[in-house]
Amino acid sequence: MNLSTKPQDKKLKHSGPMTTTNNLDYTRLYQYLNVTTIAFNGQQVSKSSRRYSVLKSLCHDYWFRLNRPVGVATLVTETGEPSEFILRLLRKGAEKGRYVKSGTEYLPSFGLADAMANWFQQGSAPFTLQSNRFLIKTESRSWRFIADFMSLVGKYCPAENATHCAVIIWLMMLEMTHNGPLTATLLAEKTGFSKSTISNIVDHLHSVGYIDRQHDPLDERNHVLSLTLPDDFRATVHNLFSRYSSTCD
């Protein structure tokens, strides 16, 4: 249920019904990805957007899963980011009407809670309406999941922004679940990003050596994509997938 508007019809799609395979519950992981990718759609990104997106995702987790306010000290402990960097994000969010300052802590605005309800709806993540300061509550760990993933990307690929992170994680999921070639067209379908956005991201990730692409033998207009990330990064991400898919929401 959206707080004020009807839910949008468009939903991101995964590669068909998923069950627990190789000890990973792909249905759960796809739900996490759907919610966060819907939220990323249309966002402008910058060199610092991955760091900001980690902070925003943690705020969303505190507000809408834990129903707890957040302050600078909490986010410093969580991320190790400088307090000035965090305070700048929180103040900017308040100026834009997304966050509400309450003493030394911050809460979500009605507008943000309304948007969050819409994102949860589209991503098929259950939530309930609340009569408290947070307005909604979910058991889904989607925002904590994506914050942890982007933090991992920051260790291995520190120059990548939030949208690049979204494409990388979708490629990793599709490599494990999709039967067939991985193409830019498929990525656009799964993520909801425009074809031009996907094309630009693929060009960038290829230029820095994170993606290999070969002509599709069945259709030379397309390229078949594959990730060329280090094995230790893949193993770390697989452990992250395992932890989140095996932990009950």
C-alpha cells in the first residue's frame, strides 16, 4: 500500500521462479535487488555517489526496518566516514525535505516514507503502515544488503559509483541464475535502466577491465558480457549473498 498514491504497474523482473540453489535463496536476493534498483533508477551519480548511497541505504535500514532514528555518531561507527561528510549528507537531505532533524538525530519525512512504500510495493517487499514517526516498517534487509555490497565494491573498485555497483551486482546474480547470454539488452530489462545508461556503464566497466564483451554469435548486433573481477572479490560477494539469503527476514 502506497501512503498516498496508487502503486505503479512497472516491476523489475528476475529470470523466472527462483528457489534455494547452491545454498542461496535467489528469490530473497532478487527481492533485495529489485527494491534498491528501483530506488536508484533516475538518480544522477557522481564520484562520491557510492559513498553517499551507502549512507542513504543505512539510513533507510535504520528508519524503515529497525524504526530507529540516526545521527552522525551512528553512521560514523557504521561506515568510518568523516563526520563532516555524513553531516553534509544529512543536512542536504533535510534541505530537500527528505529528512527531518530531531535534536541531534534525523528521521524520514512523509515524502521519503511515501517513496519508500512505493519502492517496496514495486519490489514485492512486504511492509506495514505504522502510526509512529517512521510511518512504515518492513522486515526486509534490502537496504542493509545493498549498503554492504557497495562497501565491498569500495574496497576492490573504489572509483565506481552507485549505478556501476548496481550493474555489477546484477551481472553477478545473472551469471548464477540466467540461462543464456548476458547482454546489455538483458541488463536494461532486468535493472529498468535505459539502454543508453546501460551502454555507457558497460563501456566504462569494459574500459577499466571489469567486464569482457564478445560479439554474440547468434546476433552480431549484441555483445555477450562477462565479469572479469578478481576471484577473491567474487568469493567475498558470494559469502555476502549466502549470509543474506540464509538469514530470515
